[in-house]
Amino acid sequence: MKATGIVRRVDDLGRIVIPKEIRRTLRIREGDPLEIYTEKDGGVIFRKYSPMGDLQEFAAQVCESIGTATGRIAAVADRDSIIALHGAPKRELLDKPNSQELEKIMEQRKNYLYQSGDALIPITDAAENYHLGVAAPILSQGDLIGCVMLLLDDGDSPLHEADQGLVKTVAGFLGMQMEP
């Protein structure tokens, strides 16, 4: 654990304000769920909660199936990072923060299909040689929780509407898995 040197008081309703700098650094937005942990020594830890975390192993299997069927790189992201991947080196993309461009695509809650001549949308800031080919948002009870993607490597040919249909179907299925 890293000390920040910031001290906050608990108000009469039990609330603590997380400083803006920390929220920005950790990409905590208004309405984001935080999971609370306690330590034996009395420490309290807040972690961003990802409902997709419960589906990480299942998402990895889905990525393997899609990647094998299409011969492309398949990925699943929650709202913050890539949580499952098949067809590319995991160290380059897995658990890396989503690019701002990818976050904007997800926030639109629309399907995306790259067309020749479109601006390339990077997946993460860490791996510039991979970009978005197809994406479909994962929605659960109307809430955006992530997206399913097929990625393009430098030099890959664009994907087709059939690929977009496949990704949309998988995203819908994953969204249903999150519902009670």
C-alpha cells in the first residue's frame, strides 16, 4: 500500500471525499461502484468494483472461441481495462487501461465497425500496433459494463458485418449472464 499523505475526515453521514487527483488517476467516475475491504490492523481499502470480474474466466473462454472461429484477436474489456484476450501476447494488452478513444466508443453504447480510411482507434495507450476492428457494448439492465471486441493488427484487412453480428451476439450473451 502506498501512502498519499492526504487526510480526510468522515462527515456526520459517514462519507469520505476521495480527492479529485486520486479519482482522476484511478479513473473513478461519479456513480462508479467501489468495493470495500478491511484489514486486520484496522485499515480500509477501496477498490474499483467491476461486475465483469466475476466473468473473467468465462470471458477468456469466449475470447478463445471467437478468436479461433474468426482467426482474429478477440478481447473483452470492462469499463477500465482488457480483462480477457485471445490471439495476441497477453503481456501487451491484458489488464492494460482502455484508451480514451475506446472509452468514448463504449460510452456511445453503439456497435462499431472499422471501415478503410477511418481513423485508427487504439485499444490501450500501451500497445499502439493494435486497433479496434469491431466492438459491441456489454449492457446489463441498461448499464454499460464493458465491450466485446475483435482487434486488428497493423496490416490486417478490415472486418465484415458478419464479424460485427458475432461480437454483438456475444456481448448480448455476456450482458444476460450479469443479470440476476
